[in-house]
Amino acid sequence: MIPFAVKRWVYYSYQKGRERMFGCIFCQIASHEKPAKILYEDEQCLAIQDLHPRAPVHLLLIPRKHVTSLNDKLEGDESLLGHMLVIAARMAREKGIDGTGYRTVINTNAEAGQTVFHLHIHVMGGRVMKWPPG
Ligand code: AMP
Ligand code: ZN
């Protein structure tokens, strides 16, 4: 007979596996397998410094679980997405760009410029932004 603790561990590992995408850089950062400058993290999401910043402040909000893009079926993930926006605003406040202004951007698929296919919200500020974005 398999002990309950083992069953629970197997189930937990299975669920964790389902939330990750093999070889995805942001999944690897979320699980601390790959390095990144982590500015904030909780059980749902993390905020990291963008590796190639395009503004004086440029960070990324990343859900812990693997979501490819906004094109995924996200019904049921409303609270996660809302939470990420709340944390984005908190990070902007902490970086001191809430008053001057900042941009929150989600690129979806190739023509919008998505290059990492794990959903992320860019938070950019510290300089004047152009509109419309190029
Ligand atoms: P996007 O083009 O909208 O998919 O944005 C991807 C962003 O992820 C870009 O701004 C990259 O500079 C950033 N990026 C890619 N790899 C890493 C990494 N390992 N750590 C931090 N940021 C990264
Ligand atoms: Zn991922």
C-alpha cells in the first residue's frame, strides 16, 4: 500500500509539472533555476528586471504558472491577471515613476513583438514615451 504522503507528493509534483513548460526561460526564472534580478515575488507572480531595458525603469511581471500569451484560454485566471496589474502599480510606486507616468505593455504574438512566449507585463518608465507605440 502506498503511503498517503507519497501520493500527495506525486500529485503535487504532477500539478507543478502541469503549470510549467519545459525549456521556458520565464518558468526557469520563476523556479529559480535560471538567474534574474528578482524585485518581488509571491505565490502567484514575480517582478524581474528586464535583461535589455528599453527605459530607465523596465521590469516584467510574470505569472508563476506557464501562460503562453493573452491568447490562452484565461477564463478562470481573472484574479491572477488582476493581481499582476496591482503588483505592477506597486512596483511603479516603489520605483518612483507613478507620479511622472509609466506604461504597462503586453505584447501578443509576432507582429506585436512578443519574443518570450510566457505571458509578461512590461512596466516601463523614467522617460517620455511616444504615442502611438511603434
Ligand atoms: P517581449 O518581446 O514582449 O516578449 O518581451 C520579452 C522581454 O523579455 C524583452 O524585453 C527581453 O529583454 C526580456 N528578457 C528576455 N530574456 C530575459 C531574461 N533571461 N531575463 C530578463 N528579461 C529577459
Ligand atoms: Zn513558462
